[in-house]
Amino acid sequence: MRISVVIATYRRARSLARTLGTIADQSRRPDEVIVVDQSSGPERLTVQEAIRAVAQTGLAVRMIQCAEPSSTQARNLGLAAASGDWVVFSDDDVDWPESVMTKLLGKLEADPSLALVAGRDTNVPQRARPFWRKLLAAAFLTDAWGSLRCGKVFASMQARYPQPIVGDMETEWGMGYWFAVDRRFISGHGLNFDENMVRYALAEDMLFTHQLCRLALGEGRRCIVSEDIAVAHLVSQEWREPDSFADLCGVWNRIYIASVVRKGPAFWLSLLAIFWAAIHQALVRMALGRAWLGYLRAHALALRHLGQIREGRFEELYAAYEKPANR
């Protein structure tokens, strides 16, 4: 069984070099690693240097250039170039323990019905959330009232894994930092990352994996998040979208995703859930001493541009609200 790895990177040469190093140290290396770089100018050169350095270890790695910063377009380019039976999508700031590839292959060979395998983050404590936090989150439609038995996408277009993750648990989605998919399955369904969502804002991976899981369920295939497939998501601060603009993109993306996966009255119920859940997030930010007014403003602006957002026409919105210095 051949395994391809796709890593979309943007202005994170140091983080990328570390991630590639942990892939090179795997007890069973992937058959190919495809790095899709969205950087430009001098930053592109540093990414190339990081790739050349790890290639000297014998890791089969190559780079594709993405013409513009777009995580969805970058991942589609990597997916189109991949030749493996399975494709692992990894962020560029993830440490791979040396046995993770061996464990993944063991699961795939033992269960041919698998269509998606999602990894857990060892930096997230594997324990149940405090009762009061879970109760508050459930009241605002971002968690279940009882213990989650599977990975769940809620009406608010927010998603959670069970905590703790025990063994292999069914899931409706996969967290974007690390998940593996059956390439022939997604190719057979013509499934790609939705390039209407250009700016990184957490939710674009959720749409892709949620669509995959819905298709898999209809065909009797399994999608799991596994206790055994564990990586360390470092959440590098080497470069990040500006917070205020990321808030706008996050809100727009969730509303757009609701318009894709929910139709008729179901969309409007999801829209209400998205805005109701925003109150919870604002309260959390207030408790943590973080800016919260801008988050609520993002939802108010979303109402003003609801038609454009539902149709995925984001370019005019980016032009209007993204600060020129951060483009």
C-alpha cells in the first residue's frame, strides 16, 4: 500500500523543516511527500532550503508552487499530484512520532472499510471537560449534553472529538492538522477542498472531511479518529493571519459551510445556531481577557453580506476588510 503525504505551507520554513524531519525519522517512511508552498520572494527560498536539507536523508520529497496564498487550492494541488493509495494531510507544524506511519498502515490493512483516519493531538489533554464547561457549551450548541461517543459536527458548524478518545471511535469529520483519506474513494466522488474558502480560518478542512464522512456512511465505509494515531500539533506562531481578519473569515466560512451542507429550513436553523454559539465564544474570550467585541462585529458584518457569503463570493469581502499590509 502506497502512502502519499501532502503538506500545504505558507511562510513557515522553520516549522516545515521540523515537521519534515519527524517524517524522515519514521520507522516506515511514506512513499512520497508533496510540499505545496504558497510563499513568495525570499520566503520561498527558505522553504526550498528546508526541503533540500531533508531530501539529503533520502526522504522522497518534492515541492509544488501555489500561485496565491490559499490553503484549499494548495491542498487540491497536492491531492492532484499524489499517487498513493492513501493520502495523509498534515499541517506544517506537526511532530510525527516515529511509529505513526506503521500504526496507520496496520489499521488500513486490518480494516479495508476505512475511508478516513483522523489523528489526535497529544498536546490536548485526554480527559473529560469539567461538567460546568460542558454544560455551558451544550447550552450554546457547541457540545453534546452527554459524553460524546463519536466525532460530531453540530448545527452551529462547530465540531468536536470525544474526550477522551478511546481506541478507534467513529467520526463525522477530521481535524485539519492530521488526517488520512482513501484517495480512490474521494477521486471516485470528485471530492475536493472548496476553493471558495481561500483564507485560512479553521473550517475549510472540516467541510472537506464532513462531506467525505457523509459519503462514506452512505456506502458503508468507516471514518474514525484513533487513540493510537497520535501526533503533536505545535500550533506554530511563526506566521498567523491577523486575529481580526481571521475572525471575519471564520464566521464567513461557517455560514458558507452551513449553506453547502444544509438546505432549506435546515440552513436557517444552522444560521441561528451559529449566532447563538457566538455568544458562548464571546463569553469565553471575556473570561480569558481576550478581545471579544471584534468577534461579535464579525457576525454583524456577516448579516450585512449574507447573500455574498452563501454564494461563496468572498473576493470583494477580502478586498474590503483585509488590511493591505497583511495581504
